[in-house]
Amino acid sequence: MAPYPEGSAPLPREKPRGKWWWFSRGLAVLLFLFILLVAWLAITAPLSKSLQPIAPPQITLLTSDGQPIARDGAVVDEPVNVAELPDHVVDAFLAIEDRRFYSHWGVDPRSLARAIWSNATGDSMIQGGSTITQQLAKLTFLTPERSLIRKAREMFIAFWMEAWLTKDEILERYLSNVYFGDNVYGLRAASLHYYYRQPENLKPEQAIMLAGLVQAPSRLAPTRNPDLAAKRAKLVKAAMVDAGFLTQEKADTLPNPVLDVRIRNTLPTGTYFADWAMPRARALSGMTYNKLTLTTTLDSRLQNIASKVVSRAPLGKAQVALVAMRPDGEVVAMIGGRNYKDSAFNRVTQAKRQPGSTFKLFVWLAALRADMRPDDLVDDSPITLGSYRPKNAGEAYRGKITLKEAFAKSSNVVAVRLFEQVGDKAVIREARNLGITSKLAEGDPSLALGTSTMTLLELTAAYAGVAGNSWPVKPYAFKKAEQSWMEWLVDWPGRYGTNTHQRMEDMLRAAVNNGTGRAARLSIPNYGKTGTSQNNRDALFVGYAGDLVVGVWVGNDDNTPLKGISGGGIPARIWRDFMSEAVKGAGPASKPEPVQKPDPDGPVQPLDVPDIGDLPDIPVDLGKSEIRINGSEGVTVSTEIGGVPLDLNINNDGLAVGSRPEQTSPPPAGQPAER
């Protein structure tokens, strides 16, 4: 039998794949991966990024009247030009950092081998091995982690940069961005900081000292460790001699450079307001080498008043926060705690606490928008149905009262009944309209009593929306640019109807004059609301007067109850004391003089005698006065005023003044008077 079927031919035997086949395929895969990597670098690590400063520039913040309050960020300056630098400046950096910089392609095989060996022996690449190009790649694009993966990425980026930039451009960008200690970045900023001269004028010994700092700038900064810096400078000189950049004789004659540090960073690097404003300043500044000075909205006079008022408040161990803004959101004062040095935590912008009854603003607004009126009667009696049964403070209930009185007295049961009547969506809508962004619990009647947490800043901004009847209000730290007509058309603010706004203000006024906020009364119209969270964990007063809207919070950071402190107590008094000095003519309202009860046993008062007003300040000769009571004609007083004889007649018709003929001396006894 034939080995194959009729009409078929045997298949050729497949040849085994040789080493060259595998090598070529592997090389193709590597080339493909390399192309993908280069494309990824081109997208994720744009070359233009190496032009930007490594660290954000230094920003100085000023108050609205030009007083410096904070300085933050790196000290940077203009980039350097290698062609304009003396040879000894460039040589110092090349000798100690990368002697073969102008001959390699971004990676030095010797340095790389040393780094790999250090990693393999457990030294975690402490020996480094990066070229200047690799260091620039790491500074610009990578994190400072120490790993072989990061080293591989650094190497690929270095190859890429070498392909697109000249050697001088790479060196310039490196020298303009490398860190030199003392928060100083870049050779120009470092030479000005340490020696008060431009890098083009650096002496050899000064350039050597600066080149030595790059290895460990924080530890070697000559302002902090002059001995270590001098020891490192000797290594740089030896490297320059070894590389042929400097003769031994010249090296031996170079002295230890004398520092010339003329500018010190004496301003504080953080206050509560500055910490809040600085990220916004960064967003405004962009990445630049120039130092920036920005004017904020902080008012130094108002800030000083706030500091003084808070410092003298009897807080015990409790913390405090105060923020003041204009009705449009311009923040003019901020106290985020009792002492910034003890705690930089900003209780105005970072702490989310329960607003208590200050949240009732949104409940009552929802009621007004549902066509209720301040004079409408509501039920201020205990809630006996349902699973949630809140109580009034002190379990005081008044039966049928007006909506206005319920707000002034801060009735909890009325708040919950209104919440259930208008619905949670209506209440939450009012809070959102006025700028509350924190999470608000839906379907929870306790929300009416302020159980959802929020920051004091957003709560105060909500009241600012009512003060200016323009919402939402976004607090800001830097003056706003004027809106274009297009922005004005698109960004149309919300407003309450005139009746709704006036009625809400009427109730806010009643809360101060006749309600729980009486301790905050001023001599000018003021509006506000107290707030006390469950178990007195938070005490607040938020309100406005004049052109200021101010929120005050008192509480413990650990959320433990306060002892004897409520919103109508210390927070209201802090608010009043601040406003009394901050707003012209807003001193505390004088207490009404006590009305003296009449004494039933006292003299009878002639209530029907007309008020004749104040008499002029004219000399009256009481020695020549005569009083005559003529029955129905009233009372006549004959006297002299200013030497003129007058008769003053007081009767039911009022006061009548008539001239009287001057009398002569009385006649002797027994003779009749002249007529």
C-alpha cells in the first residue's frame, strides 16, 4: 500500500526557527515599544515644560491698604545664558556633576553602571549616577522616587531631550531650575541670595561654593552649615583640578567666599486668611520666574478689630472663628482660631460643623416663597405624633404665635412643622440658591434644625446673599475684574421678590431686637440669627449691618459640648463688639431707661397745663417777681427779664406775654399810690 493517498504530494518539513529569527523579532518588538514610548513622552511630557521653573515663584500678599501679611513660595529669578557666564562658573558645575556632559548622549554609561551596581548591592542608588540631562529630566518630569523604573524613564526622557535641545540649552535650563537651599531655585536667584551679585559676575570661589550645594542643598547651605559647605567646596576644587579646569596652584590661592545675604524673609509664611488666599494666588499667577506681589481684600483695620475682639472674649478652652465680608463676598477679615502658632487649622474654611438654628433662615425663606406671611399664625406646641419629636429650648411653648415671633424666638417645633409643610426639596433649594454646597440630608426633618454640617464661610456667604439680595455669593480674596456685558448677561444673579426680601429682613431684625439675638443689638439697623447645635456643641451668630456680613462660631475641636455657651451669648457679643467698631455709628444700642412708676402718695401733677417748651437763657430777677392766682384767669407772673417788666399769664389758652408799666417806689404810708 502506498504511503500517501493517490494524487497527493508529501508536505515539506518545517524548518526549525533559528536564533537570528528570534533576535530580529525581538528587536522589532523593542523598536515598536520604543516608538510607543517616544510618542507617549511627546504627549505626556511636552518639551516646553522644561522651560518652566521647577518650583512655584515666591508670592507676597498685601492687605487692601498695602501692608504685607504673608510670603510663600520659592525664590526664583530670570534664567541664565551659558554664553554670558564666565568659564569658571560653568566648569565648576561640570566638574562636580557631569564632566563628560558635552560628549555623551544624555546618559553616561559609567555613571549608569555605578548606579545599577549600587541598587543591586542594596545601596538604593544612593551613589546617583545621573548626568545633568538626566537630572533636568527628573526635575522637570519625574518624582524623586528611587527605583530602576524611574531611572529607566529618566534615561529615555534624557535621550529625547538630547535629540531636541542643544547642550547649552540643556545646561541653561538645568542651572536655571536646580535647587540651592534656603528655598532658592536657579543660579541667578542663588548668586543674588548668597553673594548679592549676578551670576555673570561670580568669582571663582563663589561659583565653586554654589556648585557644591547641588548635591544636598538643604544640608549644605552655607547660611546654616558653613563648615559643611566649605568642606564640600574643597571637593569641587579638587574635581576641577582633576578635570583640568583649574591648576592646583590657582586652587590653593582661592579663599573661602564671604557671604553677603542682604534680604531676609521676615514676613510670616502663613496666616488663616493667607492660607486660604494663597492657592487662589497661585491660580492667578501661573508659572513664571518673576516674584509676585498681590493685593488682597483683607482690611488691616477690620482684621485688627477682629483679633482684638476675639482675644478678649471669655472663651475658656473653646475655639473661635470669625469671618467678615461685604455683601458681594469680598472677605475683609478672617480669624480661623485662637492662635495660628498653636493650630493652623482654619475653622472658617476647613471645619464643617452643624449650623444649628442659623439654618432656619432657609426654612423660613421656603415658607415665605410658599406665600406665607410673617403675621400668619403657626403652632408652637409640642409635637406628639411621628417618630421625630424635637423640643424647644427649655421646653418653652407659646401656643399659637406668628411666623415672625416663631423665628425671633427660634422655635424648633415650628421649624419642623414648616419643614414638613413646604417639603425638604423647597428648603434645600433655598440653601442651594444661597450658595450652600455641603451635603444636605434629604427627607430628614432634623435638617430644619441645622443638623447637616457646613463651613462658617459658606454659611456667612448665604447670609450675604440675603443682605445684598443677590445670590449665590462666592467669597473672594482678590479684587474681581469688571464683568463684560456678555458675562453680565450670562451670569445673571438670583434675587428675591421685594416682598419676600423685606419680610425676611423684618424677621431677621426681630430675632435681634426681640428674640434670641438681643445681645447683638446695635444702634443702627442690624439683622441676624443665633444658632446652637445639639448639646451645645456649636454656638453661632450670623448677621449683617451696614455694609458688613459677619459670622461667628464658638466650639471645641473635639466636638464636646460647651459649658453654658449658646449662640445668643458669647458669639452674639463677639459679633456686636466687632460691628460696634467696624461700622460707623454702630455702637451697641443703649438700654432703655427704666420707667419710674408714679407714686400714688406724691404731689398731684397738673397734666392739663400746656408744655411751653424751653425758655430762653435770659437773666431773670427773681427778687422782683410776683405770682398771682386769679381763679379762672389762670396764673400771672409779674417779673423783670433783662430789665424789662413783663406779665406772664398762663391759662387754658396757653402762655401770654404782655408788657407791664414800670412801677415807682411805693408811696409813704398813708398816701395813695399814683394812678
